Amino acid sequence: MYDLAIIGAGWAGFNAAQEAKQLGLKAVIIDKSHIGGTCLNLGCIPTKALIQSAKIFNSIKKSSTFGINTTAPEIDFVKIQERKEKIVQQLRLGMQSMLKGIDFLAGVARIVSPQEIEISGKRIQTRSILIATGSRPYELPQFKFDSKKIISSDEMLGLKSIPDSILIIGGGVIGCEFASLFSILGSKVSIVEKMPQVLPGEDNEVARKLESSFRKKGIKVSTNTDAAALSLADFDIVLVCVGRSPQTQGLGLEELGVRLEKGRIVADDFLSTNINNIYTAGDCCSRIMLAHFAGFQGRIAAQNIKNPENRKSSASSCVPGCIFTDPEIGSVGLNEEKAKASGFEIEIHKFDFQGSGMSRILDETEGFVKIISDKKTGIVLGSSIIGPKATELIGILTLAVSSRLKVEDLRNVIFAHPTLSESISEAL
């Protein structure tokens, strides 16, 4: 008999297992595929490994700006993919070693009862269950995946060669990252987005800046556009990335009576379902589909299973978002539009990277730091950054927002010079 059975070895399940071990629970983790889930195998890690190779290529191309003359660089896409796979394998082995002391069962899981799970014909008993089965790419009825021309982000990561032309349907985070990546590698890229801007939900000014940057790089951006009106014959590859769907099929949830909404598991702030001892975490239940938030939820769920009388809430308005385009984007808390919609009287604090000494040194001056504060209290409500190392810089603002720091508190912090981080104090 296990104390906790975790279905899904992605970031939510892995972190829940780690926490369970620390709390002294006898745990088992079940997955039909590799440990690490989407993040490690088909998402965050492989995508960023490819993006880093593209960044190196881009840096070499402009090395003469720094007084370094080189011969024309060439792309070896096979080696780029081999490096990506090596990184994934190394991290997978690391995660496996960190699960020492926790049973791992490979196979397809089905919940037979709140205390029993069947894994590929074998049954185990457990006191509590955590469902952390993640998500999968959403498929449009008019653009069915064929794994050849019309593909998802999963297949995009496994391409054997660089396409001459790519149509990307969906200008969200995934679409914009792939557009940036393959444009650098030499593909002719077009993005189609139904909404008025790419990156719907992000700060409008940031989205406009990225669109402008994309167009300068030769990426065709079409907003307010329905892809159904386009001819797919004009493109070698069509990448459909219009969101992700919860992966909850085949678990036996309907038979058990676990409440679902459009395939998503319904849970309260404590990550409990409508069945007492069944909990959930990550993309299969959350509207915020980010690996770091899934990991946070996994840890909270394990703590709540261990201490049901003293449960912690997983609700958080302070979840940073990172987009690894060129230029990078980082955001946290309320952006300008959301703060106004929430009724705040705001102050906008802004600093352009053109004025940063370190940005000049790096020759990456495109973008800005934008910080939103409550005019009445001075409390920092949120931030949107587009520019060099925005995905790292946003960590400072995440701490500020989560700690409810005031502009004055952050302004009085001494940032080292010359660094990109001092752009935060300059903005204030």
C-alpha cells in the first residue's frame, strides 16, 4: 500500500514526488513515457536548446561588430539536433537519480477506484492519488496533424532539416518562439494570428515591439487573420500551435465521477478534486500552462495530502512568464491593460535599453523595461520586459510583486554597474 500514487512524471508529478519523499510519504510515480513530461522531452528544454544554437549562429554572423573577423558560419542542423537530444538525455538521467527511493512504474494508468490503480494489467493500492498527466497540442478540425506537412510543436522539434518556408498558425508563445528560431536559421517564416496582436494577453506595447522586430527580420506577421483563407501549397511546413488541451482521456475519470470541464479536471485552490483523496496538479487542471507553475502546484498538492488539516492554497497571481524570442520577453503580475481594467490608478515606469551601458556592450539595445505601480500606494503591481536577458531580469520583479514591494523599496536597491539589472532601478 502506497501513501501516494502520482500519475504523470512531468514537472508537476516529479516535484510532487520529490516533496512526498521529503515529507516521508511512501510514493510511486507512473508514466507511460519518459520521465520529464512535455517540459523536458517536447517543450521547454529542447526548444531552448535549439534557440541557443540559433543565438550562437546569430552572434557569429555579427562578430565583425566586435572586431572579430570570421569566415562565413555554416549550420549543421544534424549536430544541433544531436546536442539537443544529449541535453535532454542528461537531464532525464539527473531526474531519475533524484527519484531514488520512489518507485517508478512504466505503463498506461487507469484509476479503478479512489484507492486502486491499474498499470498495464498490474494493480496497486494507494491511500491518495495525484493526477498530473499534463497536456497535448490542440488540433484544429480544419488543420488535422498529418506528421508530414501539417504538424504540431512535437514534430517541429524533431525535424531532420531546416524548411525553406514555414507557416505558423497561432501567434502565441510557442508560435513566436519557433518563428524567431527558424527565421535565424534561414527559413522564410509567416505567422497568422486571429487576434489583433501576437502574444494575446501580453502587454500591448510589448507585443507591438515584437511584431516590429519580427518584420525587420523578414518574418511576415498577419494579425486579425483566419488561416483558413490561406493556401497551404505556398509553404513547406505548416505548424499549428493554437494552444494545448488537458490530457485526461483513458484514466477512468468519468466512471469514477471526477468532475471535468471540457476535459480539464476541476479542482479547488487546494488542488483537491470532488473526490476526497484524489488531487491534481499541472496542465491537466490549470489554466496557467507553465512548467514552473506545474512544479509549484505539485509541491503544494503533496503538502496538502500529507497535512489535510493544514492545507495550503495554490492560488497565485504572481507567476512569471518567459518567452525566448529574439528579443526575449519576461512578464509578471499585472500589465498596463490588466491593471487599468482592474480599476487601479497606475503609474508607468519605463527605461529603454538604448540607454543601458551593458546593452551597448552586448550590442542588444532593442526593447525596454516597463514597471506598473499603484499610484495611491506605490506598490509594484507588475512588469513587462522586452530585450536582452528579459527572461532572467523578470525574476527580480517577480520577487518585488510577490513581496508587495513599493517603488521606493526597489528604487533604493543598489544594482551593480554595468549590468542589465540596473535598468530596473533606472526605470524607477
